[in-house]
Amino acid sequence: MVIDSERLTQMYRTMVRIRLFEERVSTEFAAGNIPGFVHVYIGEEATATGACATLRPDDYITSTHRGHGHLIAKGGSTDRMMAELFGKKTGYCKGKGGSMHIADTDIGILGANGIVGAGIPLAGGAALSARMRGTDQVVICFLGDGASNRGTFHEGVNLAAVWQLPVVYVIENNLYAEKTRIADTYRLPNLSDRAGAFGIPDVTVDGNDVVAVYEAVGEAVARARRGDGPTLVECKTYRIHGHFEGDPQTYKPRGEVEEWKKKDPIDSFRKRLLEMSVLSQERVEAIGTEIAGEIEQAVTFARESPFPAPEEALEDVFA
Ligand SMILES: Cc1ncc(C[n+]2csc(CCOP(=O)(O)OP(=O)(O)O)c2C)c(N)n1
Ligand SMILES: [Mg+2]
């Protein structure tokens, strides 16, 4: 597959945007400016970026508790995301939701989710709705290796397979569910092997290679769009930070993080784009400066925005 320079550059920019956003979230969290739990996506940027680059603006995604990368890749605003993390009124949920509850239905983001595996039935519902409305919209459902052990996965993927719904399941196998290694809870070599139980196609890719992700998910999206049902895509990647910010990570074997840092998805993509002359060194630096400025502006926006008023606490509660 030939991918044009503009799209390659766009994907590079998205990966840098996710990385710089997450690095800043990490330092702002450590400084005490972000309340609650935060799970960052550092090291996994190629997966969300390659997957979302295959979608149309009117397509959908469902996300997870580690959602910032998915949301940015689908076009979420870094200003409103940062404000939400800071608990401010200008955030996506008026500062009342935080990191794990960011949604933007106007651009097809059906929500991050604090409940592991909860995006799976939502993705099936959105896909069924697309079919009933007679559209050819597609849903990408992001989930973790840990989530693939949940009942919602087996029930949700099976139903989507039986009904041939337009969903692409992207499993981000980052080796861990909290402190538990996937190898301690699952015996087969690939999580994508689970597709055989549902009778749907599967593919396993290097989740740190944005082009490989783009190609594999692109094929799966095309299949879903033409009515040929779901696909299970496993992206093998690694989370460089802890499960949550502040996690001491004593469960990771010595040297593992350093080994994976050598496979950094942004470094390797940058090298490739320089070799292909898609980008020059000057352009790389200009992109870095521009996006660093955007993130700085997002932090300023968040910092200077007001907190929601106490009397608004019970607004937007549906029960
Ligand atoms: C239903 C449910 N069970 C348990 C938890 C606690 N929990 C939060 S994240 C997580 C691990 C998820 O692992 P994985 O799906 O691999 O995603 P990753 O954190 O690696 O991105 C667990 C068990 C939860 N939030 N929801
Ligand atoms: Mg995991």
C-alpha cells in the first residue's frame, strides 16, 4: 500500500501530539495539578494513530481508561481534554468527569471508560445503530489485553460476529493488565487467536509500527464498511509508564522498559520518514516546536479556566 506524504506527516504529528500531551500530563500530575487517577499512553502512540487514521470523521470509536491517545487521534481538542483533567469547567465534561470519562460525540468519540471492557458492548450498539440507520459508518473498539479476558469481550464480539456488525476490535496488547502479565492469564501466543472462537478474521501486527497498524486496520475497516463484519486486530505494544501515574512498577523485570524504549514508535517512524525524505530535519524540529506550543497553550487554558461551581454538582446527572 502506498501512503501519501501528507498522511504520513499527519500521522507523525498526531503521534508527537499524543506524546507531548502525555508527558505534560505526567508532570502536571506529579505537581499536584491533576486530581484522581491518570493512565498515560506513552509508548503506544502508533496504535491509536494508525487505527484512527483509517476512519472517516463520521465513524466512531470507543475508548478505555487509557484513552488520551485514542481521543487525540480521533481529533479531540487538547485544550478541552487538559481542562477536563484539571477538573475545570471548560473541560469536556465541565470538569466533573476527569480522564476516564472524556467523550465528544460530535466527532464520533463515544467515550473513554473507567470500567474495563465496557466499550465493547457500546461499540456493538453503535454499529447496530449505524446499520439500522442505513449508513456505512464503522466503529473501532479499542481494548486492552486485560479487557480481552472479560465476559463483555466474549459476549460482545460473538454477537457482533453473528450479526456481522461493522466493528473493528483493536486489542492493545501492552503485556500488562495492571500488574498482571498477559502470559499468566492466557496460553496461546496471540490474543488475535481468540477470533477463531467467533468465526471472524484476525491479524496480529507490531503495534509500535504506525504503518503496519494503518494497513491492517485499514483492511479491517474496509471489510466492515462493505458489510462483511468484524475483525480482531491485535497490536503488540508496551506501556512505558506505570499502570497509573505514581505506580512504582516493581512488577516489571529489570531492563524491560529499556529494551522497549529501543523500539520507541515515534523515534523509529521519524527515522523512516527522514530516510524516505518525507520529512527534513528542519521540518521535524518545526513540528516539535509547534506542537509543544499547542500543549503549552492547553495547559494555560486549563490553568486559567474556573472550577465548576459547587451548586452545579448535581447538574448533568441523569437518573
Ligand atoms: C470491570 C473492571 N474490573 C477491574 C477494573 C480495575 N482495572 C482498571 S484498569 C485494569 C487493567 C486493564 O488492563 P488492560 O485491559 O490490559 O488495559 P491497559 O491498562 O493495559 O491499557 C483493571 C483490572 C476496572 N476498572 N473495571
Ligand atoms: Mg494491558
